[in-house]
Amino acid sequence: MSSYFDSFLASGVSAILTKSSVAPLERIKILKQTQNYYSQSNYGSLFGSCRFIYKNEGLRGFYRGHYSNMLRIFPAYLIKFPANEFYKKLYKADETHPMRLLLAGISAGSTQVSVIYPLDIIRTRMTLDHHMTTNYNSYYKCARNIFKSEGIMAFYKGYPISGMTYPIYVGLQFFIYESLKTDFSYFAGAIAGMTAQTLMYPGDVLKRHLQINGIDNTGKKYDGLIDCIRKIYGKYGFRGFYTGYGVNILKAVPETMIQFAVYDKVTNLLNRNKL
């Protein structure tokens, strides 16, 4: 129990520092992912996106949705790292059994996404700008509007694609990091983040479109996952599945480095204090 408590504490510190450091890039990524749904083009280059946000929302605009993201990411990290430790012990996974490491990470990702997915729905809605919607300006109102307008199942919009791709993303993240951290130190986190994000990014874009599908009592644009894939590909081609990818990679490198570095540092500090 002591090791799991240490993992919980290290996860919490990692969550706060990681997401706070990349919050502006996180918001720009989501806005770039979702603007195609609204047939908008307000968020092009990184500089242009920053200028548009500052002009319309001021400095606070860069952190719009950050509160809802922290309410999501804190329990997410509290599940992610301890769950990975639990599954590593369950599967007897270590560097000599790479496939077990991958399986442990996938299991941890599946546990995490299943529990906190409704919070991700709220975070996405609250990150949108006022050109897209005005109905999700507070956490309570956002949750109430979703439930009142779309029903309880709306909190799991887009879950099937996320349930398939996110566990693999987490599995790859942990597997690559733990395989490389001895030889590559902090760079292992960057390599793990870039590789996992690149391979699984289309799932994140599809999830985001399905999360906002039919909001504000508008007609649904997609009749499910397959229709969403077909329409995005038909209008934008393969690049449509990588909308916002550049900003995401720019965010993913420091994010993953900070995430794993802080977690390891806090865990090691707690272990030294016990000696």
C-alpha cells in the first residue's frame, strides 16, 4: 500500500505541473481539431492562433478550459500511474519482458479512459470559443446542459474510438519510456511522447469531432464513427486526421518529459526519505 500511496502522490504532482505548463498549447490544439466541424479557419499557424485568441479573449483565453482540464487530468493521472504499477506487478512485467510492459500500459490506459471519459467530454466543450458555442461557460452549467439536452449517454460520445486508441497510446508511452529511460534519461520521455502521439493522433481527432457532434440542439453531422471517418476523409483527405498535429507535437515533447521526470523524481524522493 505504501508504494501505491507514493505513486498516487507523485501522480498528483506530475498532473499539476505537466498540464499547467502546456495549457495554452493544449487549448490551441483542441481549437484546431474542432474548427473543421464548424467549417471555420480562425486557427491556422501557431502565431496566428495566439493572435486570434489574444484579440478576442485576452491572456485569460489561453487558459480557457484549464480548470476543467485539471479536474479531468488529476484523477486521470491518479489512475494512470498507479494502475500501470499495479498491472506491471500483475503481469510480472519488466525490461526483460517488453510485451508485458506494453500490455500493462494498455491495461492502465483502458482503466483510465473508462473512468474519466465523461470529464473529457466536459473539458472539450468548455475549451471551445464563443464563435463555436456559448452554452458551456461554467463546469456545472456545462454538465447540466449536456445531460438536459443530450441525455446521460452524451457523456460517452466518442468513447468507442477513444477506448480503442487511447489504451494503445498509453501502452506505447509507458513501454517506450521504460525501455529507453536507462540509456536516454529525460529524452526517453520525449521519444515516447512523440511516437505514441504520432501513431494514435487520428483517434484523438475523431474523438473530438464525435464529442461535439450535434451540440447546442443542432442536427448531428455524423451518424457514428464510420460516417465521421468517411466525411472527414472526403472533405480534407488524410491530413484531416492530423489537424493540429504540429501544435500537438510541440506540446507533447515537453509534456511527456515533464510528466515522467516529475513522477520519477517525486517517487525517488519519497523512497529516499524512507531509508
